[in-house]
Amino acid sequence: MLVVPIISKLKQHSHPFITIGLILINCLVYFYIQGDEDSFEIAAYEYYNTSGLMNMEVRAYEQYLLSNGNIGGLPDPVTINTNQDLRIQLYFQMRGDDDFVTSLLNFELIKITDTHFLSWQKLRKNYEEKLALVISNSYGYTPSKATLLTAFTSMFLHGGFMHLLGNMVFLWLVGSMVEAITNRAAYLFGYLLTGILAAWSYGFIYSTCTTPLVGASGAISGIMGAYCVLYGLSKVKVFISLGFYFNTLRLPAIALLPFWLAKELYSVQTIGDISNVAYIAHFGGLLAGATLAFSLIKIQGPINIEDQEETMLTMNADLEKGVQYMAELELDKAREVFNRLLTDDPKNIEVLEKLFETESLGPNPASLHRTANSYLKHLANTAEHNYKRLLDTYIRYAQLCRNDLQLSPVLLLTMLILFCKKGEIKEATAIASTLVKKHSDSPKLPRALLHLSIAADKNNMPKVGSNCRTLLQRKFPQSSEYARAMEVHNSTSDSTP
């Protein structure tokens, strides 16, 4: 049975940078650091199989099985030596038998007094050196020789591509939702801490285990536990699969916690011993994440959770209502709707655009200038994606106010630089003129004239460039901007044939 949350629409300013960073790190580690792991693993097996070490340890394993009541024992030596598939199967069976490996390495099965002990010890040492080249063996969390370092590094390693893919999907689904409502530093700290605690919980239960634990699922389980507690009674949408039945439903997030805990315990009891999945680590991570989230709420109080999906639906309905008011020229009502929406989401670009369109229809210059400041500022700050909209909006605004720009010096300079980079010299010149007329004492003016001087020369508009340098000479003769403008102009003139 699978029950996973469906990610809600996040607000524009709620970018899950930490979650994306963690996903990228896990992928980079798997593809670039663990990339040659299989070849080292194969080399270690080939050495184990051909050096004579396997034959020695197979005999020791048969003694071990017999002493533990396994009367059936192993196939006869001839069969083992001639059947490569059986040898591979036996190799992994012995490696996965923690009690056998522990007894073997404690010299209980091949004793110091045995005649072949020294040769076995030498072969075993060489084999372990080859195994150490496998990143998962060296930096995975092995309970029988656990360290804090491997508890940390193990959460960035994975046993295969599908293991990585499954974990990263869950990290995105749950991690982005938790990051959206918490401090990013606290979120990252919680992820790493619950990952370590999940590994320790596995080591506490399986203290003699000699197989390394790898994977981000312990840390992700911690985030899942925190998700349940932080979202609490807020209803979230989840996807349910019973194999033959699929559906979605909405239920309180906290209801997922007992289900997920029970599912992991059930898995431990039913398939834990025959599965490569560390269900106990998942259980420990869930408990650790839930406990940390409870502590966070205790310290700073309940976190206000918005139902993102319902909020977006409400916002879209209100936006449509505002557009309808605007079409009917009921501008005051349209302004009221758009301003109310911007109170909840000040950087919503669609609402800002509609409010600007509303102000362009109405006889309220003060409102037009105020809205233009907000809208153009947001467009300038996101010019990488919104440059065309920025240019069109500026031109429209300049036409409406007949170039009587009532914009802040910082915004004017930002747009001037952007326009200069794109070769929009006409618009940049108009902005520079506004700075000269209305903000002649602004420290931004010399920089604006410098940029325009360089861009004008570059775009074959020498008169504009010359005027900029003249103004710099008159108003700021000692400035570094004037010296730089002359230096660039002279170097350009010298290189022109």
C-alpha cells in the first residue's frame, strides 16, 4: 500500500532551494563519485573467487552452519567449484550473514592455531583492501564499526539508480512542502540530524550488522515525520494506491504519521530479514523528525499553514472578478480587488500587471506612478525571464506620463543598465534625462551616464555618448566614472580604422 502527499502549488517566493540542492548533491555523488563502484566490486569478487580465499571461507561457513544446527549443510565441493552461479550466490549469502562474518573476523572459525591461518589472513587483508575501494563500503554506515562520519556520509550514497530515483521523488514531494513553511537553515539542520539519528536507530537494533547501510531514506523519513507534525490538522491531498485501486483524498496531515510508522513496523516484522530495505531506519527517522517538529512548535509556537491549493483557487477567482470590473470600467472596484490580492502576495506579477492596466485607464496619476514603481521594480528584478515585459511596460508608462517619470533613482538606474546591455539606447537616454532633471544630486547619476556613454558609442550613437561625457565633465570632473568613460571612449576611437 502506497500513500504519498501530492505537492501543493507553492507561492512564487517559496522556492525550495535547499531541497533542490540536496537532490543535486545526491545525484552528483551517485553519478560522479560512485560511478566506478561496480568495477571495484567486481574486482573484489574476482580476487575472492580466484585467490583461494573463497574455498577457505566456504569450509569455515559449512562448519558454522553445522554448529548452528543446519544439518543440510552446503553442496559438495565439486559442485561449488564448478558452478559459478552457485559460487556467486554463496558469496553474497556469506557476506550477508552478519553472525558468520563476525565469528570469522574474530578468528573463531579459522583459528590462529590452524596451519592455513597466516595465508588466509593475508588473502583476507588483500580482499578487504579491494572492498575498501567501493565507496559504499568505506562511507556507508556499518553498525559493527559505526562512526559519526559514516552516519553522515551514508545518507548521500545509494545502492542503484532506482534507489536514488525513488528517494529523490519522495524528497521533492515532502521536502519542498516542509521547506516552504520553515526557516531554510532549520530545515537543512533537521534533514541532516534526522538522517544521522535514523542511521543510529538502525545500528542500535542491528549492532552486529556488517553490511553497510546507504541511502537518503532515513533523512527523508525524518522530513516526512516533520511534515505530519508541522502541517498538523491542515488537510492535505494524498495519493493512495492499493495495487488494484488508485485514488486521491484530503485528510489531516497528522493522520499520516501513525500510518507511516505502523507500515514500517509491519514491514520489519514481515519482510525485514529478507529485504535490503532498512525499515528500522525509516521508523527512527519518522520518530526523530516528528519529535524535532514538536520541539520547534513548542519553542516558537504553531506555524500558520495556508491551504495553498484553496488559496490559489480563491486568488484566481478574485483575479477574474477584478478583470471583469476593469472591463466594465468600474476601476475603483478593480483597484480594491487587486490591492487586496497584493496584500497577501505583493510580488504576484499577474496581479501587478492587471493593477497597472487599471491605473492606465483611470485619471489618477499618483496611483499610476505608485503602481508603475512596484510593477517595474519586480520586472527589473526578474529581467532574466521578464525583459520583454519590462521594456513594453516601461514604454507604455512613459507614453502615459509623457516621459514625466516618477520612479526612484535606484529603479531608473537598474532599468538604464538593462536597456544599455540590450542596445535600447533611446529608452536608456530618456531615463538618463530624467535622472539629470529630477535627481541631479543622486549618487546614481555618474554611473548612469557612464553606462550610457559606453553603450551609445558601442551602438554608433556618438552624439549621445558625447553628451554623457560632457555632463560627467561638468558635474563630476573628478569622478572615477568620468575617467572611465574617457578611457573607454579613447580606446574605442584608437582602435577604429
